[in-house]
Amino acid sequence: MSWINLRELAKKRSLFTSGHRLCAGCAAGIIGRLVMHSVPDPKHVVVVHATGCWEVAGTIFPYTAWAVPWIHNAFENAAATASGVELAFKALKDKGVVKKVPDIIVFGGDGGTVDIGLQSLSGAIERGHNFLYVLYDNNAYMNTGIQRSGATPRYAWTTTSQVGKVIPGKLEARKPIANIIAAHGNAYVATASPAYWRDLMEKARKGIEYKGPAFIHAISPCCRGWRFPPNMTIRVAKLAVETCAFPLWEYDPETREYKLSPPSLAIAKNPKLKKPIEEYLKLQGRFAHLFKPEKREDLIARIQEDVDKEWNQLLELCGIT
Amino acid sequence: MSEDLAKPGWKQIPIAGVPFKKATEYHTGDWRTFKPVIDQSKCTKCLTCWIFCPDDSIVWDGNTVQVDYRYCKGCGICAEMCPVKAITMVKEE
């Protein structure tokens, strides 16, 4: 039987406690709870945070929502801080001060991971430190007020990629961060969506237990920045997977193989299940200019083309043609 | 000048900011406009609401599912995701 037994699990309180000040309906809170419930030994875990919404909202001085040892350093060096924590515990273990090196979990937003913290993350993975890095990807710098980041998708409105007569939002495609990390070759990499919670928890546990660097790219719909009502968070996270805008897969560093996860594998086996990208876009106000005042079929077709291209590339990587 | 010297120097300052209070002492429930109300007769105790609550404010004691209104921000994800529609959002008076 799986270790995930809801009725037992739900009796435990989360290590990321109530009283944090993330916006109502924020997916980061859901991802955080799911990941922290996947920790095998709650007494031996250290959380490292990159700067971001979640870091700020989780620990507004003098309050902290973390019931575990927690450290924040800066935007660009979350992975480097985690490396230091791991080495410090190793040294303490050699001196006999602690009995075991705790599990180290890093949380970083897309700004702190895809743009600013990429070099320290790449370095920590190359050095092979044992930690799990969870990227909660809300597609922009939401903490400072919805500025475009390397993870913002094409044609999305942000405050620094305004929609007007000249440009229809961000013109560039997003950075394939999970593929970049997988290309290092020695890390367990997975993508996850909070809508598929069991899949996310299993991947988190796998990442924690993997002896070496692990990276989870989780999509984190942001109701403020993506402009949808807060109760639709999980619906949006689900549609991202169903439209293949955010397919779920894993990379196993031992066999060097990519593998589709069940929700995406079902779509690969039965392409009829793949929903048009329009369904995902029309829920979000940041793409409203694609539908109003007149429907921009050309731009929607371009986004669909991007999605199809990435999806077909992924199918090839997974050996499904 | 001598008064300034008597003040604590940089060596006395903690090396980092240390938040020392539990966030649970801060009740986020007053942000709420709509509150979720669970119809216990419809509830199948599937705990879908517990999984998706960002604020950990769904409480399961082994028998019934309750909402902890001290922390619930009223986002409405639980009502949206409930498979049997046992949760309704009611405007706070």
C-alpha cells in the first residue's frame, strides 16, 4: 500500500502552518503543504528559501509559519545556501554532534530560480549536493507586482510586458527550466501540478529520498497575477496539464530516461484527450487581450503551435512517437 | 560620545533576523468576505478540501470535517473542488 493514506495523513498538522500571509487561493500554500506532508522524517528536515512571495508571506517578522528549521539568505543563492547547510551538517556528523544529516528542501519562485538563482542552482547540482529543490512557478515576479520573468509564457500580460497597439504582451517564449536542469544529467527532475496532488507527493518523496540533487518544477497558478478568481486555482492547474501547456514528466538520472507521468501519459496514448490551449487561456485575465475586443486567432494559433512543438519534443524524449 | 559607546555594538546584534512567534498566533480569518459552510449530511469525508486548502484550515479529527475559521481566508477552492458540492460559500455578515 502506498504511504499516502489520506485519512491518516489529514490527522497531522502541516509543517507549513496556518496563519501565513499568502494571498487567498495561492497555490504555493497548497504545494508547500503537500511537499511538507511528503517528508519521511519531520524531525530531520531543514527548509531553505529563496526570496519571493512565499518567503515574505511565510515569515513576516516576528512571525514564522514554518514548524521546522528554516533559513533564508538572498534571491540568487538559495541553492548555494542549501549546499552550505548540507556540508555543515556533514561536518557536524563527522564530529559526532548530530546523528544524521537532515533532508534539505529548497523552495524558490521562478524569478529566484529561472533568472536570478540559476547559476547557484546549476553549481549546486553539478557538485552533486543532496537536496530537493522545489520551484513553484507562478510565471512572473509576483512578489514585487507581476513583472515578467524568464518563465512568463508568450503573450501574457505583465506590468513590464504591457498590452497595447504595438505589442500583445510578452513576445518571447518561456525558458524550459526543467529540461535545463535535466541536461545536467545527475539530478532527479520532475514536473508537477498541485491539481494532481498524489503525483506531486510521490515525486516529492522520490526527490527527498534520491541520494543527490533533485528538482521539482511545480506550476503554481497565481490568482492575482494571472487574473482569475481565487477559487479557480486548482482548475487552472489542472487545465495546464490537460492542454499540455505544462505536461507532467520525470527524468531518471540513473537510466538517463524521460518518463511521462500518468495524467500526461493518458493524453499521449489517447490524443483526443488533449484539450485546445484556448480553454486554458480564456480562464485567465492576463490573456484577455487575445479574446477582447476581437478574438486574435493568429496569436492563439501561435501559442498552440508552441505547445504542440514542446509536447512533440517531449514525446520524442520519452520514446513515444 | 561616551553615551554612544555604552550602546550595544555590532557584536551584540544577532547575526540574522530570527522570527520568534508562531504564525498561528496571527489569525488570517478576518481577511474573509465569504465563508465556507460544510453540509455534513452531504459530506462523504473524501478530504479533497483538506488537500487543496492553502491555509491548512480544514480540520479532520477522524470523524468529521470542520473548517477552522480562525485562519480560513475564504478563497473558495474547497467549495469549487468538492465532488459532491457539500460546501457553499456564504457571505460574512
